[in-house]
Amino acid sequence: MRRTLPFALVTGVGFFMLVQYFVPKEEFEIAYEWILDWTIVIGCFAMLLGLWSLTRVNISKVQRKTPGWGYSLIAIAGMVFMLLVGFIPGQKSLERGSTFMLLFEYIYIPIQATMFSLLAFYIASAAYRAFRARTVLATILLLSAIIIMLRLVPLGPLSEINQWLANFILTVPNMAAKRAFWIGVGLGVTATSLKILLGIERTYMGRD
Amino acid sequence: MGTEEIIWNGVAAFLVLCIYTFLYKDTPLYKFAEHLVVGVSAGYFAVILYYNGFVPKLITPLKQGQWVYIIPAILGMMMWTRFSKKWSWLSRFSLAFYIGSGTGFAIPLYMQNYVLRQFSSSMLPMGFSSWALFCNILIIIGVLSALVYFFFSKEHTGIFGGTAKIGIWTLMIGFGAGFGLTVMGRISLLAERVVFLREYLLELKYYLYLLFKYGLPL
Amino acid sequence: MKKLCWKILLLPLFIYFIFFSYSLASETETSAEIISATQWFNPQRINVFIILIVFFAFVLYFIQKAKKGGSLFVRRIAGLDAIEDAVGRATEMGKPILYISGIEDMDNLQTVASMIILGNVAEMVAAYDVPLLVPVCLPFVVTVAEEAVKQGYAKAGRPEAYNRDNVRYLTSEQFAYAAGVNGIMLREKPAANFMFGSFYAESLLMAETGLSTGAIQVAGTANIHQLPFFVVACDFTLIGEELFAASAYLSREPKLLGSLKASDLAKFLIMVMLVLGVLLETFGITKFTSWFFVQ
Amino acid sequence: MNFYERMMNLDRRWIYLVIGLVVVITAIFPFDVPLYVTPEVRSIYDYIESLNPGDVLMIGVDYAPEVMAELHPMTYAISRQCFKKDVKLLLCCLHQNGPGMVEQVISQVSKEYNKINGVDYVYLGYKPYPGITILAMGQNFRIPFPEDYYGTPLDSLPMMRGLTNFDNVKAIINISGGSGTELWINFANGRYNAKLAIGVTGVMTSDYYPFLQSGQIFGLIGGMKGASEYEYLAEKDGYISRAKNQLSAYKTMPIQTTSHLVVILFIVLGNIGFFMSKKKKSRI
């Protein structure tokens, strides 16, 4: 029962979602909206588990005084403080200028944007290291990337030729690759989903 | 910028620099910023989820008397049984609901948007009379050979292997193009950060100038 | 018994659909624009419906065949063979193994596929005394990852080796998560990094950092825009559909292998229809192609 | 380790340093980049150039703040060009987070050129379900938008006199960061045969070239690069000016050019190192 009933629920909900796609009935539409809403609600409840997991791991680091435990303290403090300034003032905390939003704007956003911008450095070093004509495949990858990048470098009359080549790459091989790729992914997803709905694939649920 | 803004932006600029020290090595400054952002963002996410998910999707409907919303509340509570060893199997129901809806939803969606759409838009007229028609021939060859690469039940040898090779070449050209296209976006991000730091320094200079000249806390 | 249950469950659904699709197929052309609220079947989606039915039939047929013991050959997938080697190397060095499952929730099939692979990896790791670190981006995934790892350890006969603190929630925000994972890579120095699932811009952040620590990296995703970065920064990469083939490939269970065959047959059919469609288009017949368009 | 081998195994931090320096230096000392303007961008520009005062151009703005950096410059440049040429603008928005974007552009640009709401431009506002909205606009703008964004009935706006549907606008430019573009192509062009051009983000660009080839759209502005090409053209003819800080995409081009050049140089150096060290090895 501990396994069979949950699997029956997977099948039931799954088949409903599948069927509603084909049925233009209002009742189905409503039930569909419900299910979408409910998954969000379940996700909200699950958040507590996440916060608990984060706290537990960091507290145990502090307790065991593992190297760098001070940083774990920072993580916990950051989280707790954010929860306090978020929940105590109620919905008002989402307004511009509240402590909650200030922390979001001046701590979270800059760090997030900077992490993102590290990619400029990483993409350069990855290109330097990986784009070497070792094998045919590596050479193809390298040439295609260089042609696309050269679009941004003024080359005088050569620009026109390069632009033509870049357009060709984007519209022919790139397009073909994308199409075949998506067809494969589509089939893979559908087959995996079907296996899950039929209960053939059940490793994701754990054991008794 | 007023005093408050100068300070807040100073915090932001400091954190930006903390992250950039990571390019040199794993410094204490990076560790500080990293742990801070993990904590702050987890808290932020939880609060936002509460106000934008929990309140409108559960509390409001229940207040309006839509009792059917008791179901997700129960399913959600079942997640919490994971804190107990004995009852943790109950959380499987919530998992089942979540995964079931996701998979059922995915089947027609992927069939439509990924399989059907991609393959119907590959059905293009071909010929040798114009460049566009000739390109179509190349596209179709590319699609077919890349599909051959994704065959699992046949070893890649002989003609089959040769076609699969053309397929993987096509995929690689696509990946190279993807790489090349992305460089631009990433450089913009870096440029944007540089501009942020530069503008802050200018503001700070101006602020300090005023402060020393007139001694005014603005 | 179970089989019978499935058949009973599926049969009415199928009959129901086929009945309605027949009765409404004739209306497809005339009423394409307006769908009346009283209809039980959306005629514009008949093409999706028929293709799904055909594909389902393939899958069920091959699974039946596999159960009866038909031979099912599957080609080598280098990226998946590399998982075992990487685990071997990490255990030799006595260093931890890092498993990252992407940044999307359990309703994304890539995450589900990733969890299935995680179970298999856990089973390989369990025999040795190296930690399997699983930092997770979403609370829901934590639950599933815990179960998957626990099950893997139990399957290998060492349930006591499972350490709950190794499967941990970090944060749900993309770059904060990437920052945290980078920290783990640098401080715990895993010898093998596995990245399977749905990745976005953080892919290169993690893969480059992992590379700088000298770890063996195996990655896989069906997000085409991130594949270039995995290809350049990882030792092995699973491309698109290969990620979904992984569960069958690693478990070698005939039932699961059956679906690979079905998807191959579907691909073959698609190729045939593609050639047919192209020929018809070339001669100016567009009816065939337009049948596949979905509104 | 010889020189070439050392070059091949260069510490990544040197690369980081060079990239960082190049971006910082170019940001401080920008220069003019001669830009190659692609025909697909030029055709939109030239088409708007060919319009007469009093003609109406429609702009569909379907993007959210996330992709603003790439798409906002296009909207700005096109509307400035139109207003300077006394071409009237009809705007609408089919993205839920977009209405504010349009409002920002039109309120600023109309002030610059002293254009009057309802006379020189009309902003229809936002409606959900883009596909249905486009189809309905093809019949009559008044079906989905009985009133404009500011709540004035369309019939009381002087510019809307004689403006029924897509047949009365010279062309439609859709600037979009999502799947809305396809709906414009399928419905506005496919069903109603409207003259259509599009502006999209960098990642989306390659998906839309086939439509250009098949003639369904007459022009395509792709991402930051396309936007800066457009600004480049518009600046040359004096529609926008650097002094007024009106070039936002083109301004980043020097940084893009130098850093792309550096990345390519690194790749070339890496390959020289690779081939030379291989040659040395084979000689031994």
C-alpha cells in the first residue's frame, strides 16, 4: 500500500492532465487550473523542508566546528534575518524601500549579477582551452564558433563574406541540428513520461 | 545620491568585488559573499513563495469558501511527515501528485511543440533552381543524419555509422554557433558591471568632495 | 494481475478517444476556427492524438516483447560508461563525488531522469567509503534525491552508509546556487562531478570551476543552449535524448530498454514521413505537411 | 617545458586578467566601430525612410524588462526615426509585463518631438491571448481595443479616423522577446497579408531567418548587434544623437568588438601553441 497507492495517484493525475489537453470542456479547464494551483501550494509546503535542510547542515557544521564554520553562521544569519524582515511587516515588506527589498536589491541582485558576469571570463578561458584543432569534431566546433564571433569584428570587405557564412551556419546546419535535437528530446520525454505513468519506471519513489 | 544610497551602493560594490576575487582564487571574501547570498536568497525565496504562492493559491481560495483547496493543504502537510521516520512514506502522495501532473502535462506538450512542430517545419520543398531550395536539401540531410545519431538500437558502423558521423558534425556546428552567439551576451553582462562600479566611484568622489568642501551630510 | 489492471485502465480511455476522434475527424476542416463548448474532443489536436496513440502502441509493444525475452541491443553510450570509470577513480583517490541535478523542479522530466541516474550512481558509490554530495536547488527535489540515494545504498546492501547531510538544500535562486556549488567544488575537492538535468546559464560557471579542480566531469542536458558549454568543459557529455536513455542503459532492465526501441522506431517513421513530406512539398502538395501543424 | 607548451598550458588567470583589462579600458576609452550593416536590418530602415509624412506605422511591443537591454534600443530608434519623419505611430503590447515598456518609450520620445497623443500616436494598450488579439485586430482595432491605454475611446482619437485594421497601416514592426513573434507571422502576415518585420533577442535570431528567406517578413533586427546596426544607420542620418545619449546599443559595440577580438586571438594563439608543440614532438 505504501507504494501502490502513490503510484496509482501518479497514473490518475497524469492521465487526467494528458486527457484534458484534448478535451475542450470547461469543467476540465477548471480542474486543470486547480491542479496547477495545487502543485504550487505543495511546493510552498515543501519549502519548509528546504529551509530545514539548509539550517540542519549549517548548524551541524557550526556544532562540529568544521573548518569555515563561521561562514555557515553567516548563511544562517542571512536566512533568518531575511525571513524576519520578510514576515514581520506582512505584505508591506514587498513594497519598494522596505528593509526586505533593500536587502534584495543591494545584496542579492549585485551578487547574482556579478556571478552571471563571471561567465564573460569563463567563456574566454573555455574558448582558449577547448578550441584546439585536435580532432575533426573539435575543429568543426572551433571554426563554427569563430565565424560567428567574427561578425562583431570589423573586417572591411571581408565582413560581407563572413556575414554570409555566419548566416549560412545559423540557418542551415544550426537549424538542422536544433530540429533533430528537439525531435529526439520530445520522443525521450514522451517515452519517459509514459513509463512513469504506467508505473514501469518507479525508481524515483524510493523503497519501503 | 544621498547618504543612504551611497552606503547601500557601497555595500553592493563591495560585494561585487568580493565575488570577483574568486577569479584569482577561493578567498575569504568570496566565501563570505557566497554564504551570505545563499542564506539571503533562500530566505528571499521562501518569503516570496509565501506571498505570491501560498497566500493567493491557498489562503485566499479557502477564505472564499473553495473547500476543495483543502486537498493541496493536506497533500502539502504530508510533505512534513518526512520529519518522522515512521510516517515519512505519506510524503509520497504529495510527490506522486506533483510528478504525475508534471509528466501528464509534458506528454502532449512535448509531442506538439518538440516532435510535431519541428518535424513538420522541416518538410520543405527542395530543388536546385535557387539557393534557398538548395539550402533546404542541406537542412533535410542534416536533420536526417542527426536523427540517425540518436538511434540507440544499432551500432554506429558502416553506412549507418557514416551518416551518424555527419549527424554529430551537424550537431557540433550548431553547438559552435551557440557558443559564438553567447559570447556577446556574457560580455555585455561584464560591461554592465564595469559601468556600475565606475558610476559608483564617480558618485562617491562627488559625494566626498561635497562632504569635505561643505561638510554637509546630504 | 497487475498487467490486467493496466489494460483495464487503458482500454476504455483508448476506445473513448478513438470513437470521438472518428466522429469529429470529418469536422476538422470546417470547424477549425471555433471550438464549441459542448465538444468532447478538440478536433484541431487530432494529429497530436493519433501520433501519441501510435507512439504509445510502440512503447507497449516493445515492453511486452522485452518481457518475453526478445533480444534488445543498445549501442554504447560513452558518457554513461564514463560514469562508472569516474566513480572508480574517485574511490581510488578517496575523494568525494558531486552530483548536480540542474535547477528545475520535479515537474521537469529532465530532473526526473536525473534522479533516476542518481539512484544508479548511488548504487555504484555505496560499495566504497566515499561521500556522494548532492547539493540541491529546490526543496522538492531534496526529498526525491534523498529517497534515490537511500534506495541506491540499500540496493547495494549498505543502507547504513547513507549520510543524510550529504543530500542538502542550498537555495532556489540560480546564481546563488551556482556560487554555493562552486564553493563545494573548491573546498571539498570532489574527484568526479556529475551534472545531469536541466541547466541554464550556470552550466559554465560550474563546469569551468569543476575543471579547474581537476575533477572528471560527465554532464548531460536537454537544454540545447547549454550543451556547447558542457561539450567544451566536460570530459563526456550526454546530448539531449541520451539523457533520457540513461535510466534504461544503466539499469539494463529489459522493460526500460523496450522504450528505447520504441523511440527508435518512432524516429525511423519520422524520417520516412519527413522524406515523403519533402517530396510532396517539392511537387507542390502541401496537404500532408499542413496536417501536422498544430494550432 | 618549452615556450609553446607553456603557452598551451597558460594559467587561466592570465586570460581573466586580459579580458578584464580589455573591457575596462574600452569602457573608459571608447572608439568608433565601423559597423557592417546587414541587409535584413537595412531593409527595415530603408522602408521607414521611404514613408511619407502622415503615413501610419504599427509597432507591436511584446517584451518584459528582462530583455529590455537588447530590445529597448530598437523601439527607441524606430520611434525616433518615425517621429522625426512625421510618420504616425500605432502601438500595442501583447506581453503581460510589457505595457510599462511602451509607456516609457512613447512618453519620452513624444516629448522630444512635441508629438501629441491621439494625433501623432496612439497607444492601444495590453490585451492577453496574443493570437486572438492579433486576429481580431486584423478585423478591426476596435474589437480588442475599444479604448486606448489611457482609457479614451478609439473613435474619439483624431488619428484613428480611417484607421480600421492592418490594411490601413503601412507596415507592422513586431519587437518581441518571446513566442509572440510567430503569432504575428502566422496571423498578421499569414492571414491578413500585412507587411511585417521583426526585432528579436540574440538567442531567437537564428530561428527567424527562414521567414526572411520565404518573404513572410521583410526585415529582421537581431539582438544587440542588430539594434546597434540600426542605431548606427539612424545616427548617420541624424535621427538620434550621441550628444543626447540616445545610442544605447551602439555604445556597447566597442567593448564587444575588442573583447571578441581578444577571445579570437586567444583561440589562435592556443592553436599555434598546439601545432608547434606537436611539430617539435614529432621531430624528436
